[in-house]
Amino acid sequence: MSCRNPLLCIVPPHILDQIARKGSPEQRGWALDTLQHDHSLRAARLQAVLTMPPRQRAIDALAPEPGTLRRTIYDGGETTQLPGQLVRAEGNEPSGDPAVDEAYDGLGATHSLYWKIYRRDSIDDAGLALDGIVHYGQRYDNAFWDTQRMIFGDGDGELFTRFTIAVDVIGHELTHGVTQYTANFNYWQQPGALNESVSDVFGSLVKQYALGQSAEQADWLIGAGLLADAVQGEALRSMKAPGTAYDDPKLGKDPQPADMANYVQTTADNGGVHINSGIPNRAFYLLATNLGGNAWDKAGWIWYSTLRDPQLQPTARFRTFAAATRRAAVRVYGQESTEEKALLDAWSQVGIEA
């Protein structure tokens, strides 16, 4: 059992599968419960995606002026009944519940990056209100975007902490929504890995922008703080050094490759979408650190411009995407520019010709 299309979860299925095999009896139960919850949500999520035309923008007659932030946080009460009880709306004071307030702040941080840097008006570029549901299920070890809202589990407390704790996880999941309204990558093999990688890229940029970190100062980890103290690891993924984020008896070893020479051929995980995403992740890291300064500026602009490229198809593979990033670099910064040369070098280092 795995987190298959179209439920886009932050914890890869291979981790949950490993826990279900290697964990304690209680941990195996939590992992299997999480997988079961994920499975029960897939049918509704699939219908929503299949009936939504590619690159569709939502129409919200109540949307205020562009750039207006509208957040609503609900408490699921450790049930799976949605949406739960309203606990914090836009402009309200902090609730005192860490999960509620972290979700509220994380939605705001993501909105801020997209609006202030890329002038994107929320996830759909049409002022979509941002909803979050916390305390979903009991010891639910995941978080996901369901095409309309963010849903967060509290974690089991032994292997995973609460899923609102990492702002890059929130940025990652909301970016699945951005991709849904732009490139709309198929969630299978290389297009699916691009879907995951784009979410990692902008999730990391959300964290860096919120913390005011340069590319050199950033840790380039996805989900730092999410793993409990007993786990041997620092995050779910490393963009700087794919394959090094964790090595734990119960979670297994991080399987991400850092280049095409080590590309993983598999039918699991929708053809390795959470595994092979390490390759384009590292390409972005190399570009951003080569260019220096703030990664959300030049490198981020190239990636965001690429997402909006009308030539980019949902079936795009790594090389196709790399070529699209080169077009974006030339379009934004010019041919033979420093940015284009740095981009070509970054893709070359991971074994892809742009």
C-alpha cells in the first residue's frame, strides 16, 4: 500500500512501508493506520483532479483585492471528519495551540513568498482562500494538500512530531496546488518526480524567505524538526546531498539519488516520485548556491517562470524540464548570461543536458 496519485503526501510511502515492517507493534499500527487513511482519501481526490481541466484558475466571486491573505484554521479533533471546528480565522489572535498557530503562520509564509516575490495571488493566482485542518486523525503520520486545503496529522510522537512544525512542509504541500494550476505534472515516474521536486524547491524557498536566509545560510533540508528525537536522521530529504537525510533501523535509509547515474528504476512510489526527485532538487541547489544571494530571487524566478511556460506539458521528463528552465533563464536574464551558464552547469552536474 502506498500514497499514490493523487493524494500528495509529505511522508513518502517507502518510509511508512518500512515502519510497517520494522517498527514496534504500536508503530506498525500507526503506519498502517496512516496508509489506510491515505487510501480512503484517494478516490475523492482522484475525482477532483480528473474533473479539473489543466491550468484552470478558480473563480471566487468573493475574492477581495489581489494579494489579500485569507486564512481559516479548523480543528479536526483527532477525527477524520472534515472540516472540523473553526478555531482561528484571518486576523484573529494566536490560539495558544501550537498546531493551530503554526498552520496559520505557515499558510501566511507561503502566501507571502508567492505574492511578494512572484506576484502570484495565492495558490490559484486568483485569490484562493487558504484553509488548514489540524489534529486530523489519531497519531496520523502525514500531511497533504487535497486540491482545496491543507490537512495535518499530529504524528505519533515516537517517530514523527506534529506536521505543522516545519514551515517548508506547509510550503511544499501548498505548492502542489500551484503546480495543479500551472504545469499540472502527471504524478508518475519523471513527471511525478518533477511534481515532488518543485514542491521541495518552493517549500525550501518559503522557509528561507521566512527566515531571511541566503542560499549559503540555508540548510536545504525538507522537514527538519519533523523526525522525533529517537530517529537517526535530520529531515525527510536533503536537496544539498540527496540520500543523506536519514538512516534509521525503522525508517530505513534515504534512497534518493543525487544524479542520473544512480536513477532508481522502480514501480513503487508511483515510479519513484519521492525518490528520483532528489536529482532535480540537487540541480536547483547547485544553481542557487552558484548564483549566491537569495535563492528565491534568480534561481526561484527561473523555476517559477518555467512552471508558467505554456510549452511545458504534464508529461514532461527531466530533460524536457531542464530545457524549459533554460528557456526561462534566457527569457528572464538573456542568452549567454551568467544565470544561463550557471543553470547549464547545475544540470550537467546531475547528468542532464539542458
